[in-house]
Amino acid sequence: MSSYPTYFESFDYTQMLKDYPLGDELIRRFEGMSRDALTALQNERFLHVVARAWQIPFYQRIWGKAGVKQNDIQSISDIHKLPLISKSDIMDSVAQYPPIGDFHGLDDIPPARRPPLVFHTTSGTTGTPQPLLFGPKSREIQSLLVGRSYRFMGLKPAATVQSCYGHGMINGGHYIREAVTHYTNAIFLSAGTGVETRSVQQVNLMKSFGSNVLVGFVDYIKRLSDVAREEGITPGEDIHIDMIIGHLGMESREAIAQAWGSATHQPELFDWYGVGDTGCIAAEGPDHDGMHVWEDAQFLEVLDPDTNESVADGEKGNMVVTCLYKDDVYPIIRFNTHDITEVIPTPNTTGLPFKRIRGFMGRSDNMVKLRGINIYPQGIGPMMDEREEFLGEFICRAVRDENGRDDMIVMAEVAVPREQRDTLTPVYKALLKQKIGIAVEVELVGEGELTPMTQVDVRQKPIRLIDERF
């Protein structure tokens, strides 16, 4: 029989915990650290990851085509010499070298020496699902960074965390379960999406087991508060939620807090950001002043979507990520997420050396350009939150008339009788014109009418744009 290491034997777990601290040790290690000291740490880890990438055909091919030679990269300050990669490059690799491509670095390792692997795929939201491969070391650091985030936010000892992240082949639910069970002492309820555990059952789980922390995509978390009320369960009385940790983006925090709160107590909301390939990149802290980028593990660039040049702090751009810890399986260097954010230009008041970002502000590859204005569909909903009758659900339709003129129709659910909606429509049109800068069409509908289009009841990430122009 062949002999090969088990999962935790395949890397130095104790050293990993020293290298990537969490809890009180995180503060002790980084509080007061200078940017120069942080950059030196990043540089050491970056060069190690680059050396691993040069062993992999995927990077040899892409960097060679760009004319990059090994001695061109002497420090992290040379990172701009390397070309960006994106999901399309990964999928091209899969197409050329099926079924899992040549980006992972496993091909030259004999089977008996290969580490155990964690294999998932993306959700396929923007096309064919992409394979995701994780070695034990990078998988555990990825999970640790989520655990670090939750503890940094103030997750209480022995909390009961209910997760609405999906399972199956996608990464989300499994990854969050590992993060909570490995790096906190919380009780974890892996409820999943409404497809995996019916929404009615989910709210009853919360009531029965005393869930006090909800994690997942906030669109569905908000929807669950409606389901609870439909079942005669009163949030804030029958279910006491202290924290909601999700992906808030530009969503209204007040509306979500009110949905799960009471007159005397409302949950505290926290945002965090990451993608399937890179894991957790940044997380909101107790200061609620943007998201702290875990720069000991991730090197984040914010680049202009058109020129790929760095933008100034406070300006919007694509998040481009280099994982400083993925030196085993699937190194990620200059991965263009196509997610838009901006770096907050003010100093970090927590004493940590890390830069902060505003959070997820839309996708550059899901942007609609109308009459010279860039519109990010994810940002449309929050623009309407000041209207009390707006129920939070919306979808944007990009259309083109017979003359080739592009337009956008914003469909929004409102708590208004059908016969009154026509008089309210001009109010919404004026509001959006003021906030977007150009006029768009508006169609107001009743509660639940958009669900077949947004699929908010079955998807982790509801659909917010339908492009009908092509």
C-alpha cells in the first residue's frame, strides 16, 4: 500500500497559527506595526508564492507570453510587471487541459506524494462553474481568516451561529462551516439555502436552538424575517439575533436590523468580502469604519477598470488580489475579481497597519453604461431605501430600442396597492435621476412579484441585472 500524509500531517499546523494570528494575538502582533514592517512581511511571502508559481505551466505560459522573466521580479514593488489573470484565464486552462486545467500545480507531483485536496466549484452565476482546488495549508488559512474576521467583529464565546450559505459543489457553506468549527468555539447550524433547508424550517431552527448569529447573503437573511412573521414567530421576541454577518454591499443596514430587531434590541451588522478563489480578503471591525484588508495574507490592488492602472485612494476601481499564503495548490497572483471598491483614504483608528476598503460596490463586468454614466445594478436598490414603501427587492433590465438607444428599466417591489403605483412612479424616477445622474424608467410591482426573476428564494446571490440588449 502507498503511504501518503493525512490532511493535517501535510503541513505545519502549529506554525500556521503562529504565522496568521487571530483573536487577541492578532492585536498583539499588529497593533502599532509600521507600514514598512508590514510591507517587508508581504514581500517575503510574495516572493515565496511567485517562486511556486514559476513551477506551474499556467503561469509559465501566461507570464512567458507577457515577456516576463524570473529575474524581473525582485520584490513586491515589481508586481505591476506581471499580467492580470481572471476567471476567463482559469476557464481557458480548463478548456485546454480538461477537466481541471493546469493552474493548480499538481501535475508534476507523483500521486503518492500529493497532499489531500479540497475540491469545489463556483456557483456558475456568470457562466460555467469553475473548478476550485485547495491544498490543506491554504484551505486552513482561508478558513482561519474568516474565523479571524468573526472574532475581530466581536463574536461571543459559545455563540450559536446559523449559516444560510449554500452547500453542494459550491464552496460557501463548507468553507464557512470549517471557519466557525475550526477557529471559533461557536455552535454551528449549517442550514444552507432555502433549497437545502426550507425557509420555514430555518426560522424554526433559530427558535428551537437559540440561534443568535446569522451568517450568509443578506438578501435571503432579510427574506427569512418575513417568513418568521408569516409563521407567527416574532423576530426580537421569539428569536433574539445579536449579530448578522453577511455581504452587505450597498444594502440598507437599517432595514435589515429592523427586520430582525425589536423596539429594545437590534442586531449589530458586519460586512466582509472575499471570492471563491481567494477566500476572505477584508472584514469590517468593531469600529464600523470600512473593511480591514488582511494584508498579512492578501495583497490588494485597486485598478482602473479600463486602463488597469492604480487609482488613488478614495477612487473606485477593480479589486485585484494576490494571495500571499497560497504556495501549495493553485497560487493566485494578480487575480482580477472585477468587483468594484475604493480604499478609504483616512487613517485606521484601531492602531492596525492595514488599509481599509469601502466594501463591494458592484461589478465592472456587470456595469451598464448609459449616456456616459456607469451604472452598477447592485447599487440601485440602496438608492431607493429612503422610500418607506420600498420593500427592498428590485431588478434592473437593460434594453435597446429599434434606433439602437440603450435604456434601463428599474423594477421595484413596493407595499402600495396597484391602483396607486402610477402616481408613485414619477417620484421614483425623480429620485433615481437625482442619484444616478440620468433618467431611467421605473416599474413598480407588488411584494413577491420579482421573485421568479431575482430568484432570491433559491439563490445565494439574487439576480439584479437582466441584459436584454443582445
